[in-house]
Amino acid sequence: MEHSFIAWAKQRAARLPKVKLGIGDDCALIGFDSLDSAQADLAITTDSLCDGTHFILTECGAQAAGRKLMAVNLSDLASMAANPIAVFLSLCLPKENAGDLASGVFEGVYELAEKYRVAIAGGDTNVWNGPLVIHMTAIGKVALGGNWLRSGASPGDAIVVTGKLGGSILGKHLSFEPRLELAADLHRLGVVAAATDISDGLGVDLLNMTVASKCGAEVALDLVPISDDAILCAQKSGRSPLEHALGDGEDFELLLAVPKENLHKLPSEIGGIPLTRIGTFVSRTGLWSKDKTGVKQLAPRGYVHGQ
């Protein structure tokens, strides 16, 4: 439902006033008409998390839920090479224990706001008969020299991922660090042509990037970095660790397109976080896998909330 609704909403919004970049990427971009060529665009993103879908309140507590909300929004900004400025926090609180839940969520948000020096600039609170629902809008400033979009990949560019993938349900989806510092380092190197974060799953997010860039992707399955948690999940699920790495989602690592002429400048790791080339963007549309048996079509696996 989510992807079809986004496509429908984008079509409906086409007749309305435009911004520099609207529906369809990790953030919207708001540009400014200015004689000052150094005026940076603003990147704006928004996310909502629901108890029972994105976190289990009785298991993780309100502070962990608030931290995740902040980290999810900061991850979107990182994927656009934007530096966070401010966030707006809105809460729909269950009537029972509303005050304690509100302060718990706020403390989780505050943890990363303090770490990354981001203003908590406002928001809204409501009390209702439903579960805890938390919402955030985050604003960032695009680094001078240009932001990263999903649409910047070209045939021949390397597909690169940060970190290791899969098994986020065992805890990473709550405790991950948004890749802001790594993104800033990569932006200074000038090696990235396109990017997104891996929220829905490597397969789905890579497909989104190829559609936006009007190309395809060929993945070397034996190069996909698999987390220890993906291996643990595979022991219980009956699926392979690779399947978990391709489709679990909520890794919140970065998925990058790096032109081949820039590969010599790409570090193997930044701050202890590995950067792994897992394939190549190609002119043939669609997703393709490559292993010792040859090249075949790759299903865009990913996690769909609520299913």
C-alpha cells in the first residue's frame, strides 16, 4: 500500500505549487531565490512510529521509542548529505500514564539531539484512547557542493553499502546510529553520486534508487555484508542469512552509487564502519543477482510494516 499511495500522492500533487524536490526521495528540498550563491537548500523529512508496528512499548519503553524516532529522521538527513538543524516532535499519548510516556519519549529524542547538536524547536501533544504514536519533522541544511539524491546513479557506478545488514529485529532497529558523521566525511571526499538509506530492506531500497535513476542494478550476492544478527535470525527462521540481509529492513545503513573513477578515493572504512562494494549499476533495468551460477533476476525483498 505504501509505495502505491506515494506514487498516487505524487501524481495528485503535481498540479500544486512546487518545491525544489518533492515527494519521492528521503527528504524534500526547499530552495531559496537568493543572490548569495552560498545559500544552501533546506532538507525536510518526516516520520511517524506506532506502538505495535515500529516498536513494542511494553518491551522497549518510551525512551527507546523516542530515540528511534530521532535516529530515523537523522538517517534520512544523512542520506541526503544534510546537516541537522532542528526537529519538531508531536505525540499522540494513551490516556493512561500520558505524562510519563511523554517525558520518556522526549528523553530519547534529547539523547541524540544533544549528541548531534540539534534544536528541539517545537511540536504538539494530544491524548487519546489509542496506542502511543510519535511523529517528527526534521530540518537539515544541505552541505555546500550539493546534496545526494536517489536519482543520481548511472550505469557503471559501483553499488556500495555501509556497515552490515540483516537481523535488525534483534535490537539494531532501536539502537542504530544515524550515519551523519560518515556521510559528512564522504561528502567532503566528493565520491558519491547518489544515495538513500536502507530502511525498507536492501532489495526494495536498491530498486527505488534504480527506478529514480532510470537504470538497473547487478548485485554480487557473495559480497553482501551480513551481520551476526542476520545469522542468528536465520537459525530460527528457516531463511538464509543472505535473505535476511537482503530483506529484513530497518538497517538504516547508507546505500551509495560511486562512479568508477572515484573508487580509488573511497576508503574501505570510515570510523570503523566498513564500506563494501556489492555490485554495479547497469543500463538494463530491474534488479539482477550475480553468483557462481550466473546472472538472474533478483526479487526486491523488503519489510512491509503491518503485514
